[in-house]
Amino acid sequence: MSTINVMLVDDHAVVRMGFKLLLESAPDIKVVAEAESGEQAIKLYGEHHPDVVVMDITMPGLGGLEAIERILARDSAARLLVLSAHEDSVHPKRVLNAGALGYLTKRSAPEELIKAIRTVAGRKMYLEANIAQQMAIQQLSGEKNPVDVLSPREFEVFMALAQGKSTNEIAETLCLSPRTIGTHLYNIKQKLNAGNQAEIALIAMRSGLIDP
């Protein structure tokens, strides 16, 4: 049985520790690197070349979506599995479009994560069943989500705005200038035809991205 070398990417050390203990209980999985941000993930990927990257997408600084795109730009054969708290169908769709091979929620069973890593290591796609079902229903109904028009960075800013964060708070979290966030906010409003932050929150609610 060949060993699957894994890199864990999550900004919470306790979460990484829990997943590391879980994964190393499997005889064929070894955690070779841990990163707490997208920037660190890109750097460590180049040093360790893990077989599978298990990544959260909501992190300060460079978000998971951009990190996925940058890792794949360096190595088109990179195998990425996203492990996220988001249970909607929009985040998985964006993740797969960015080039990740799998999507799993943090509420999934421990054995499912191990199964997902083995599947992705074999270059096959893995989607949690209820997420796959949501995506299939959306596709069959021909439903277009308004937020599909946003770029990865705009989507991150959109989510932060929908959660009631100020321009300065978002700038600090994403390590960008308030002016840059202001530009993103302008573009988001134009693309979604939203007049203010309350309307942005409403669009996020209707899209199932935040709870009412």
C-alpha cells in the first residue's frame, strides 16, 4: 500500500490538529505539511509536493479559491480537496470551477474524509452526497445563481459584506487596502444590481449562502 502524503490548510491550529490525528489513524495517509493561510499553502506546496492538499476556503489573507488557482497555475497536476463549513451549492461549484477535485463539509463523517482523500489521490472527483444532490437539482432546474458572475476575490468580498462586515474590517481580513475593497464593492453592486449592503445580504440569503 503506497502512502498518500497530505498537506492540511486551515487557519485554525486546533482544527488542523484534529484532522491530523484523524488522518494519521489511516495506515496509508501521512500529513507532511500544515499551512494556516493561502500564501503559506502555496509556499509549502512547492517545498513538499504533497499528493493531496486538504484546504479550507475561508481564511484571512489570500482565500482558498485564489490559493487553489495559484497552486494549479504552478502545478496543473495538483490534487486539491476542499474541506469547508459551507453547506450550500455555490461554494462547491466555484471550487470545482477553480480546479479542485473534491468538496466535503466539515460536518461529514471522519471515514468520509479518508475516503475522499483516497479518491482524490487517484485523480477522481469526490463530492459529498447531499452537496452533489443540491448541485444536480440546481442544474436540472436551470437555475442560475446571480453570484456566479463574481470573480473569486469579488465573491470573498461579497460574502464578508453579506455578513455585515465593514470595508475596513474586510480590508484587514483579506490583507488589502480599503480602497481596493471599495473598488470590489463598486463592481459587486454593478454586477448584482445592488444598491447597498442590505441588498447584498438579501441576495446572499436568497442564494442560500447565509441564514436569514
